[in-house]
Amino acid sequence: MTRTAFVADTGVFVRAGGPDNEKYQRLRSAVVGAGVTLRLPRRVYAELGGDPHVDTYPSGSVVEEAIAAEWVTVADELDYTNSLVSTVMDQARRFVAAHTGRDEDLVEKADTALLGLSAQLLNSGHTRRVVLLTTDKPAGEAALALFSNHGFDDQVDYRYVGREFLASVEAETFR
Amino acid sequence: MAHAPSRTDDAPLRQFQIVSELLETPPLARVYTHADRTGPVTVGEIVTETGVPQGTVYDYVDRLETAGLLRTVAAGRPAKYATEPVGLTLSTDAGSQTVDTTLIAAVARRETDEDLDVFVDRHGLDGLAAALEYTREFVDGTVNARITARELDLSPLEAEIVLQALEPVVRASTGDGGDC
């Protein structure tokens, strides 16, 4: 059984910058040093590679090197027929809409892929705890609020990946 | 009956001129923002901290002082300068936009953040102003990059890039440890 799974969001890789960046190197060395991998929901992987204009930005596409070096993996497709996955994502969509004062139509179910993957991992019985690494505070708050209703008390946590997080990240962070 | 035009430095069109210059000239915005964020400063301190050449800083300080956005707080040598806040609202048929010190700080950041420079090249100053409003919410935790992307017609990745680029500007404006 995997004790803890780490699920990473788009913002983590934007914040870390590319392989030449000290923040990226620090994150890589912390993850590799702890012997874990960061899992990307498919949706996040698509976001990181999905904009042809983004190559013009220095903080554009940076995740391929990490996947090739195997400290980041692209997770399995979400199984929407799994009722826990589907229910959690729907609840998260409503939570995020309310938390941000938006219409529910403006938040897509796929926006909450981070929570969907968390649900899928916990439901598989192979993972006891999930830590989300994200800059999406509404989704992070949704994760903290929703999983206890499904019998996963204190089994999902989130870290806001700001500059402070990347400045102090070390292997111990992932143990 | 017509009124004689005001000759004071804070007359609206004079303000508009200097604000236009600030928006169009990132090094000028950087000099203003540095003085604004650090309190009374000398020309020498501005040169050291911003890397803008000394002759240019003297020119900028002169223009900002003439426009009433800088004032001398300690005469003598070297003189120290403090800022007056920028506050100008432009109204057009397409809507209105307020230019404040935080938007000037965002322009200043183009000098040191290439992501932001690319963003302004692609989306203009109106795009920057809109992204800055979303960044305030992003810092408060009441919006995310995905909603921002949908509402500003950006890709989620581009939204994430600009929100992160502007985050230090917003945090500095609220005294929360950002840097400019």
C-alpha cells in the first residue's frame, strides 16, 4: 500500500520554472530524495501542454523533462463510472462555484480533476493519504471540506505552492 | 461660462500625460514604484536598486517631480524623494479603468519578469489591468486560474502564468511580503 500519494497541479510547474531554475532543482531533489513521484491528473497534463502560444513564455511548458526523468508521472484516466470519483468532483464543482461567487455553469467538472484523482486513489485501497500540491486555493479548500463526508477523515491535505513552499521544500516535505 | 484652465500640476490632463508615460515606460514606472515602496529615497539609492542609469534616473525624477508625483522631503545633499499616489480614472464608451499605484507597479515589473512582458505584448495594458484585478482575488483565494482563464479568454496555463507573475505586486501593495 502506498502510504501517501502526492498529486500536483499546473501551478506547481509554473512556479518552479524550468530545469535551469533553482526552484525547479530544489523541488526535483526533494521529490527524488524522498523516493516519491508527483502524479499529474490527465487534465493538468493537458493544461501544461495545451497552449501553442505558451512557448513564448519563459515559464511555459516545463513538465516533459520531469516526466522523462520519472519523478513526475501522468496518472490513469479518471473513471467517471466510479461513483465516489463522480460525486466528489460534482460536489467540488459546486463548492468552488460558491466559494468564488460564480455561477455553477462557469466551473467545469474537469476543473476539479485534482479531487477526482484523489478520490480514485483513496478508493483503490492502495493509498491511505493524498496530499495536493496546488495554487488553486478554492480546490484545496474543497478537498479539505469534502472528503470527510465520504469516510476519509484527515486523509486528504493540501499545500499552497507559493514561493515560500518552493524555497523551503526538502525531502522531509514528502515523507 | 468657460473657466480658465488650471495651471496646477494635478490638473487632469497633466496627470493624464504623466500617467500615460508611466504606463508606456516600464523603467519610469520602476523608478516611481521603487520610491513608492521603500519610502523617501535618494537618486543614488534608486540607481543602485533599479539598475536604471543615473542620467536617466535624474531625468525621470525631474519629470515625476514636475508632475507632482514626487516631492522632496529632505532638502540638502543628497535630496530625498517621496511619492504622491497615482489615481486616475479614464472613462470611454467601452468602459472605465482606474490607474493606481498598483497598476503602475505591475508595469514596473515588466522590467524584471519576462512572463509579464510577454503577457503585455500579447494582451496590452487593458489585459494587464484585468489580470491584476483577478490576481487580487487569486491572492485572497476567491478565484483560481481556471475560472480566470474562462472569464478573460486565456488558456488555463497562460492564466496561471500571469496570476503568479502579478502575485508579488498585489502582495506588496497589501504589505504582505511581495517584492517589486
